[in-house]
Amino acid sequence: MSVATWSPTKSGQRYADVPEERKRELFEEVKSDPRYPDFLYGCYECGICVSACPSARFYDFSPRVIAQALAREDVERFYEILMEDIWNCAQCFSCVRCPRGNNPGGLVTLMREVAVRHGLERAQQALQGYSRVIYKIMLKGNQVSPDMLQPDFFPDWGPWVREFSRNMTAWRKAIPVDTLRNVTDAAWRTDDKTLRELYTIWFETGNMEVIREVDEGLYELLVEIMEEELEAVE
């Protein structure tokens, strides 16, 4: 297995048309996050994070390269990672076994947040398939229906998903009726008052503006439904 490593000769070749100031601006936004100092202490280049990383087995992806580029403040390499690599991370945080205490998965989290806030094209492409999930979470309170809890759908869940499948009747009662194909009573649902409170929080915290950067069509749909619900109690 080949392991990707940081190379100064590769930096700045693919995004030469993007102004240096823009790359620096995005880097500084990541670096200014209060979590940043807890995620990066400096890289020994030991490769333990890479050997533990499942994504490194299947993609040209290396948590070590991420730590190295940010530690060196290489904004050219940082921008390449921001545009090409961060969506290959499984966010499993196996990389936190770093002997130096680095958290490449945490750094990826910060970079993803910046990519979404700025509506970068790669972020929009990566999150396009999640629009339906976001819609269901924000309007119904849950992202899956019990019929989805099958071993073939979630092979990485191992024996857990088989246990869910064997207890499908209980799950049908536990997951809100709005997400089911077959109508049945639900043991848990998000009540209207709670949903209206959540809608208010999402508007006030700017969460809806973030969604607009990623998927304007989804944003308009959510706003229409949420505003109608909020106006009904005024």
C-alpha cells in the first residue's frame, strides 16, 4: 500500500488560478477556531494515524499529510486538501491514537465547516446526497425509517444491525410515524412545540444560512414550512 506524504513540489499546481489571499483567508478561518490548538501539536511523521485510518486504505488520503500541511502553514497544500480530500474522511477518529496528541479528524471537521460556510463547490457536491436526510431530520426529527435497518444497507454495523433487523416490530414503534411506509403508532415523536423551538434556534444561530450555501432549493423548502409553522403560533 502506498502512503501519501507531503511534498512541496506538488503544492500550488492545481489551483494556481485561486488568489493567494483567498487561500490564506480560508486557512486563517480554520486556524482561528478555538478548537484548533487542541487538534494540532506538531507531526512526528510516524505514520500511526495513516496505518489506523480506514479511508487511507481505499483513497489517496492521508491524515498525516493534513497534520503536516497545517503545522507548516502551507496554504497551497491546505487549499488542495480543502478542495479534494476532506470529504474522503470517515470521521471515525481512529487517528486520535497519535502519540503527539494530534487529531487529524478534528482538523477535517474544522475544514469541512469552513467549506460549507463558504459554499465551496466541492462541499455542495459532497453533501448533495444528504439533502433528504437533512430535510427529514429538521422537519420530522429522525433521519431513517426502520425498513432501512437491514444488514445489506449497513454492513459496517456488523452484528448490531442484525439485532435491529430481528427486532423490527419494536423499531417500527420507536421511530416516528412520519418516516414509515406502513402506518403504525409511534412510541416516540417530536411534538410541535419542540419542533417550533428548534426552527427558531436554527434561524437565530444562522444554521439556515449555512444550508442555503449548500443547497438553495432545500433552504427555500425548509424556510417555507418552518415560517408557516412559526407564524401559526404568533
